[in-house]
Amino acid sequence: MATTTGVNSDLAKERNNSTFDVEELSNFIYRGPEKVKRRRYLHNLATKDPFFRKFKPWAFQTREEQYEICLQKHLYINKKCKELNLTEPVDKFFYTEAAAPHENSPIGLHTVMFIPTIEKQGTEEQKKRWLPLAESLKMIGTYAQTEMGHGTFIRGLETTATYDPRTREFILNSPTITSMKYWPGNLGKTTNHCLVMAQLYTQGKNCGIHMFMVQIRDLETHMPLAGIEVGDIGPKFGYGTNDNGFLRLSNVRIPRENMLMRYSKVLEDGTYVKPPNAKIAYGSMVLVRAAIVTDAARALAQACVISIRYSAVRRQTEVSPGGEEAQIIDYQTQQYRLFPLLATSYAMYFAGRFMYDFYLKTTAEIEGGNLDSMPQLHAISAGLKAFSSWMCSAGVETCRLCCGGHGYSHASGLPKIYIDVVPGCTYEGENNVMMLQVARFLMKMYGKLQNGEALPTFMQYMSTDLNKKSCMTEEVALNCLVMAYEHRAARMIRDAAASMEKLVQSGKSPVEAWNGSTVMLTWAAIAHCHAFVTKLFVETVVKSRMDSKVQSALTSLCKLYAVHGIVENLGGFIQDQFFDSKQVKILQKKLMQLLAEIRPNAVAFVDAFDYPDEVLQSCLGRYDGQVYQALYDYAKSSPMNEKEVLDSYYKYIKPAQNGKYQQYSKL
Ligand SMILES: CCCCCCCC/C=C\CCCCCCCCCCCCCCCC(=O)SCCNC(=O)CCNC(=O)[C@H](O)C(C)(C)COP(=O)(O)OP(=O)(O)OC[C@H]1O[C@@H](n2cnc3c(N)ncnc32)[C@H](O)[C@@H]1OP(=O)(O)O
Ligand SMILES: Cc1cc2nc3c(=O)[nH]c(=O)nc-3n(C[C@H](O)[C@H](O)[C@H](O)COP(=O)(O)OP(=O)(O)OC[C@H]3O[C@@H](n4cnc5c(N)ncnc54)[C@H](O)[C@@H]3O)c2cc1C
């Protein structure tokens, strides 16, 4: 019988049975005890602040309330960050994730893209002019790039900015319905400015897409300015807290100084000055792609906390007649669905950590004038963004399904996590398109390999001998696993290149050959990302200093990640007989062994993520495991239960019971 107070006894047992100290693992995940302490301090500041607790739960709010409440929370977060002098992005991130978990900010784009774009693409003078206004929220802005007709193909954007040398102004126009800006976050009702991506025309020539600062609303009345039509695009799959918007521009004049001119310029007479690399204007997208990796990992980690704790508490079905019902976590099928996701959440966390460091290092080089690493940064960020958002979105959904009926309720917290993470597959570059960008890079690398040119370190695996067979033995060594992933990726890259070559030889143009090979190219890009993430996970557990018990447990988890990925994608690993059937059996057996090995540590692994209940906002994922009382309290708090008999009973049910349907004929 489950108790209704204290920690659920099954969960308490799980915690006693783990083989390592949870605190040691938290220290490793968050890069040391001091950082764990700091993170807890920031979480506490938010979760203990009565301001955030005064609102009704998100799932009981109307769309308008979702927007309004979330806006209040984020403006308060903004104020508190200033008061508390939280200037580091990591500090703001931890404070915010606890203050408004999975509630997308109505001023989020202002922080995540508007300010960074000014910082990175603006001249010193522009930064001086706009940043203080943006910091004080006098200017609230967004990143308005996508149009109704074009999101992916940004060179095809239709919005125009035509330079008029007589007045030294740009004239902005949305010439067609499809050219209307559509989707930008916070655009509909919140922002008074936006950075508009538009085709620049000067001296009668099109110079490609560039960024322009456009004021769209009056700073006092907040009314749209002349020539501006702006509004909210309506309800979506999620993101109800966010006023994604539309914007139509009709002959809107802005001063020449409003074009972001750090790299490209239009001189007073209309002369155009090119940037050192046209893609430098895509920098803000790269920043957000890099951030999405950590964001996706966090979503899957939280979903794993909820579903694994719940699986330890939930009992269902007598295993032997008349016996005790088993904890559902003891069913091998439950373990097979959840533990690889647990492993994936760690893999993605480490990938996010890597991505963040790599982004900072490479952008520092770019800022210093060295653009050599831009293609690598683009390929890695596009690939990891797509791979992580795909894996984590699908993983969150599986976690939800693993919670049975209760997973379908907002009480589980899982639907909210899902609708927050899944747009990451679309925004900031649709995932298939991002994978094709990776493939483009891989094909270039393949060309270099053919020409005997040097490859960057992370691509050197491509020169592997594809006739070699796997070194896998019963031990299932980590290095053999990494080699398997690299072998598969190298072969798929070669096969995609061969497919293109064959099409060209058959008389197709290079573009046709590319289009005729995009499925194979995407396979190759995914295989490359899978190899990259696996290798990173292996290197993290093998090379990092950590407590030995933690290392041993984490090694099993890492092995599970790698073995499961092979077993689930077996075709790609045996296509060229890299593994023989004996080795396949070894891997399948190992997979089952690893599930059993991880079983005693499953709860400890999720506890180590150290998410307080206030952040999880889940009746099923509570630290104390008192899920049933929590579900009952949640149901009782539903506004549907405020009245014993609803008005609709008198209005509709009762008359129907009496055979009266007149009210419908009025419609
Ligand atoms: C362990 C845990 C620790 C925890 C620590 C926590 C710390 C965290 C701290 C901070 C984290 C903060 C987290 C915050 C979380 C926030 C996340 C979520 C925020 C959500 C906000 C939502 C925002 C959504 C906004 C948007 O969607 S904006 C719109 C985005 N749009 C797109 O992305 C469009 C996609 N399309 C394109 O990018 C391009 O059109 C294209 C597909 C790339 C093609 O471009 P184009 O046509 O110009 O290319 P081509 O002419 O064909 O040329 C291709 C060549 O160009 C090169 N290229 C392309 N792009 C780039 C680039 N960006 N950089 C460099 N080079 C580029 C390409 O490689 C080709 O080169 P070539 O040599 O082959 O020719
Ligand atoms: C929640 C949310 C927030 C957003 N916020 C912003 C924002 O703040 N600012 C902003 O500017 N935009 C924003 N967007 C827009 C977003 O960036 C775009 O939706 C995204 O870039 C995808 O473009 P699209 O919608 O045009 O998709 P499409 O390109 O029309 O994609 C449709 C399908 O076509 C396929 N496809 C397209 N091109 C190719 C190709 N070349 N090769 C193969 N397949 C292809 C895709 O894979 C996809 O399956 C947001 C979107 C969402 C959902």
C-alpha cells in the first residue's frame, strides 16, 4: 500500500540501492560543487519567491492569460536579474528555468536574438544608440526574418529595403501577401521594434538580404506606426504564452543608419560595401541553434526524471498469480523504452556543453577577424541542433507514453515539456534542411579526402579503411563502439557521394544529382551526428576526472547509449558486413545486460539532474513519489470542479433530457 506522506517507500528503496553518490554525479554534470551550489541558489531564489506562486497553473489559463501571466513573470525576472546583478547567461538561464518553466517568454526573442544581433552585427555607434534602450526595455524587439511564403530559403525573402540617396533613407515594403513577416516571436503585440531581414536594393541593384532596425509601434501609445500592419497569428500547437506575429510594411521609411552595418554597408551616395563573408549575417541563427542543444537536453532530462520516478512508484499487474504487483520499472519493455532515453539525455547534455564552449571559442575568433572556422561552426551547430531536437522531442513523447493514462494529463507536466521542445525541430532551420547543410559540408570534406588534403580533426574518421571489420568482442569495448559509428558514417558519406557521382555520369546536372541523393545525404548527416555525439559521450566518461563509482555507472550508461543506437539502426551497421551475426548477438545480449545493470541506478541518475519539484511541475515526477495524492489534489483544483453543478447542465443537458432542443434552432 502506498503511504500518502513522507517519501514513497519504493522510491526510498531505489535511492538506498544506488551504487554511487548522487551529489558526486550532480557535481560532474554541472561542472563542480561550486556551480551546483550556485545553480541551487538561483533555483531557490525563484522557487521560493512568492511572486511566481501567485498565479493559477498554466494548464488552467486561457491563451490570453497564458500570455499576460507569462509576460508578468518575465518582466519580473528581468527586474530581479538586474537587482541581483545576474549578468552571466548561465545564471539567467538557471534562474529563468525555475521561475517560468517551459513557458516561452513574450520578451524571449528580445533577449535571445534582438539584443545579440545588435551586439554582433551593429557598429559601435549603433550599439551605443540601441543597447541602453533595449536593456531598459524602452525598445522591445524581435528578429523578423521568416515570411509567410519563405522560412527556409532566406535568399528568397521578398521584403524589400530600397535605398533613397536623396533622403538617405531606406524604404521598406512587403510587396506581396507571401512577403508578410509571419511567425517572429513576440512580434504580434509586445514589441515596438524589430530587426527586419530584407532584400537590399541600392543604385538599382539587388545586394541580397540584410538586417534593418524598424520601429513598428509608437513608444508612448504602443499603436502601430503609419505603414505598419501587425498582429498575433493566432493559437498554435503550443507556445500560447508567445505572441508570434505577422507584419506588413508599406513604404516605411527608416534612416540609412538603421541598416546593421558592422560588416556590410551602404554609403551615403548608395555605394554598397560587401561583408568579408556573406553568411556572417546568419550569426544570430547560429547562436540560437547552439543554445537549442542544451534546451533540448534539458527537456528530455526533465521528462526522464518524471517518467523514471513515476515508473519506480507505479505498480501494475501481478507478475505471479496472487503476488505483489510489480513496479513498472521492473518490466524489461519499460526499461528498454526509458533507459536509452536516460542515456540520451546525458549524451545531449554533454553535447550541449560542448556546443556552448565551441560556440564561444569560435565566435571569439570570428570577432577577431579570423573567419576560418565559420563553416565548421555552421555544420556542427546545424547538425547538433537538428539531431538533439529530433532525439529529445521523440524521447519526451516516449516518456509521456511510458506513464500510461496519467501521462496524457497536464498533471504529469509532460505535455507542456513536449510542446515547448518540439518546435525546436522547425524553428531556427527545419531539421531536414539543417541536415542537408551538414551533408553539404560532409561532401566538401569527402572531396578534400579524395584530393589528399588535410581534414579537421573531427572529420579524420572519414579516412578509415571501409574494408575493415569490427573489433567487437564479448567485452563490448567503448572504442569498438565508437569505431562502429564512425565506420557507418564514413560508409554512408561515401555512398551518398557515389550516388551523386553516378547521377552526374548518367547526364544529370550537379543540382539534379544533389536532389536525387538527398535521402542518402540526410542518412549520412544523421549518421555523422550520431557518431559525433557518441564519441563525445565516450570521451567525456573516459577522459574526465570524477568519482570512480560515478565513472563506473556513467560508463554503463554511455555503453547503453552506444549499443542501443546500433541495435535500433542495425541495417546501417551490417550493410557491408562490418558486424557479423555473432557480433550482432553479442550486442543484443549486452543491451539486455546493460538494462539490468542500470536498473538499480535509474532513480539516482535522474535525481542527479537536481531539478526541484517546482521546476518539474509534475504530479508524477515529485521527489517524494506521492503521486496519487498529488493527482487527486490536482483534479480537485480544476476550475471545472469549482461548482458541483455547471450552468451547462441547466442550459443543455436538462432540456435535452426533457426532449427540448429549441435552443439549437436559434443558431
Ligand atoms: C551540462 C549542462 C550545462 C547547462 C549550462 C546551461 C548554460 C546555458 C546558457 C545559456 C543557454 C541559453 C539557452 C537558451 C535556450 C533558448 C533556446 C530556445 C529559444 C527559442 C527561440 C525561438 C527562436 C526561433 C527564431 C527563428 O526561427 S529565426 C528564423 C530562423 N530561420 C532559419 O533558420 C532559416 C534556415 N535557413 C538558412 O539558414 C539558410 O537559408 C540555409 C538553409 C542555410 C541556406 O542559406 P543560403 O541559401 O544563403 O545558402 P547558399 O547560398 O545555398 O550557400 C550555402 C553556403 O553557405 C554556408 N552557410 C549557410 N549558413 C551558414 C552559416 N550560418 N554560417 C556559415 N556558413 C553558412 C553553407 O555552409 C554553404 O557553404 P558552401 O561553402 O558549401 O557554399
Ligand atoms: C514556434 C516558432 C517560433 C518561431 N519564431 C521565429 C522568429 O522569432 N523569427 C523568425 O524569423 N522565424 C520564426 N519562426 C519561423 C521558423 O524559423 C520557420 O518556420 C523555419 O525556419 C522553417 O521554415 P518554413 O516554415 O518556411 O518551412 P518550409 O521551408 O516551408 O518547410 C516545409 C517542409 O519543406 C521541407 N523543405 C523546405 N526546403 C527544403 C529543401 N531545400 N530541401 C529539402 N526539404 C525542404 C522541409 O524539410 C519541411 O519538411 C518560428 C517558427 C515557430 C514554429
